[in-house]
Amino acid sequence: MRARKRTNVPKRAEPITVALLGTPAASAATLYGFYDLLAGTRRDWAMLHGRTPPPSPFRPLVVSRDGRPFVAGNGVRITPEASLLDCPRPDIAVVTDLMIPPGGAVGDVDDEVRWLRQAWDGGATLCSSCSGALLLARTGLLEGHDATSHWAYCDLLARQYPRTRWHAQRGLVAAGPDQRLLMAGSGAAWHLLALALIARFASPDEAMQVARVNLLGGDEVNALAYASLTRGPQADDPVVLRCQAWAASGYRQENPVRQMVALAGLPERTFKRRFTEATGMSPLDYIHTVRLEEAKQLLEATELPVEAIALEVGYQDASFFGRLFRRKAALTPAQYRRRFGPLNAQLRRVAQPAGAATPGPAG
């Protein structure tokens, strides 16, 4: 498949340290949910495709005031990896949701607020999800900017912090210098915040991979729509591996199976048998999966008509392409675009500061 252009935003050296701030009011589900999505970036997609998992570009750490174990707001015991004092300098600091009722006391968080300000002064991106904005707002960094929180808290926050523009209806807000303030709104909008961080600090394509692995991004839909059609173990047969490598870019060509047979230097029946034994699918089915996976990416990231995408990936008959796509992805091409296109566009926007050009698929 074709390589994708990266954003023009300078990337930080990996691993990118992400401090997940734990307090007794925190929800363990969100705290460790963030941890899992960041730690699984690159790793999980490669694993599902039978490749050796590379390390994640992120180094998530659960951090608390004193680094000692504590019981979270929902009763789960949390074991932090660092205290505020010995935490490595973070590139990103995240305040997850707090199990505090609207109007309830946040408590003594002066040390946490001071630490967040220091992280900001050190160049970190500061984030909050859901009611975590109660703590982030105390830093004063949201004044004069747009912000969001859970809808049940926005009226209260608007009264407490009138110089901040609160948007209860928005799932994700990026604000401040270089958009270094990222906030997610209600409930499971923290998924979108995690994807936004992956898009910005790794790449939008890797964020989409995480979304597809974990079925994130919106309303309930058949899981086949998220699935990678090229998943599965790598072949051990060197002849088949060579043909797979050719197919990664040669899938558009006419009669690609015939060309793979010629590349293999084997009788056609022998080649097809060896290919099926090595990959679990026929050579023609394999070409279809590579073509359809590329079509998915074009539907996500471009506005090309479906007919043009069919031609781009090697199908002269757009009707045949549409039927095949629906059978494999459980959605029509148009439905797939409506389902994943907005998420892809949002991740590409948030992946870079305002004003930078948004990259698309490479030509």
C-alpha cells in the first residue's frame, strides 16, 4: 500500500512520556483505559497482522501526589509508577475524569495544580477528560480559551471560570498556544482524546489503526467495518513472501495473480496451492483484501468518488467493487465513508497546530 504523508509538525523524540494523573477521585477505567490505548499504539496493529510488535511511541505513567498506592473513586486499587516529584518530565499530562458530583468539593489539589503548571511551563501538552476539567481549570490556563467538560459540569464551570468559553456540546476541544490544551467532553469522549493524542504525537494513520483495533469512534456498527482485511500471520514461505511484497504496490495492475505466478517461477497450480497453504487465502482473495484495505483508506481520507476509488485500486467495474466491499466490510463504500471519514478528518485537524496544512494520502 502507498505510504502516507506525515504532518509537518515536528515530532518529539520517542518514547513520548505521558503522565496520567491519578487522584483518589479518579476513575480507574479511564485512567487505565488511556494507559492501554497509548501502550498498544503500533503494537496491537502489528500483532494482529502477524508481525513482530514494535514498541509503542508512548511511555504512559500513572502518577500521583506521593507515588503510593491508593483506592480510586470507583473502589479499584491504583499503584502509581511515580510521584509528582520523581516523575520524568512529561511531554503530555492528562487529568482523567473525577468521580465528584457537580458542585462537590474537589479537595486539596494545590500540589497537582502546581505540578500541572510546571509541566506546562516545560512545554507539555495538558489534557483533561470529562470532569477532569474541574482540576485543569484551577491552573488558570484555560482563561480566554475554549474548553469543554461533561455536560453536567459545564454550567458550574462557566460560573466558576467566566473567562473561559465552555462548550458542553463539543466532544473535543483544542485550545491555547500551539493547541497545547486538549479537552474531551462527556463520558466516553476520552476515547477521542486518546486518539487525538496518538494522531498528533504519532500520526493520524496510527490513530485510525488504534480506533479500528478497539472499535472506537461512534455509534454501534458491525465489527467487520473496523477489521483490517490484511490481518493474519506473515507467510513463512519465501516465494509467497516475495509475491506478497510485490502485491503491496502491484495490486492495481491488470491480472495481478498471473504476474505473481510469473514472479514465483512456479507452475500456476503449484503456486496457488503454496500461496493458500501459507496465507490461508487464495492469491485472488489476497489481492482483493489488499485492494479493499487501500480503498478503505481512500474512503477515510479523501473525497474521491467511489467510482474513482474503484479504478484507483484496480477495479474497472464499480458495481462489482461495491458489492465486494459490502460483503467484506459489512457496509457500502458510502456508508463506510460516512462512518470513518469524519473521524479521520478530525484526527488530521487536531494532529497539528491551527494554520498548518492538513496532509492527505500520498500520490
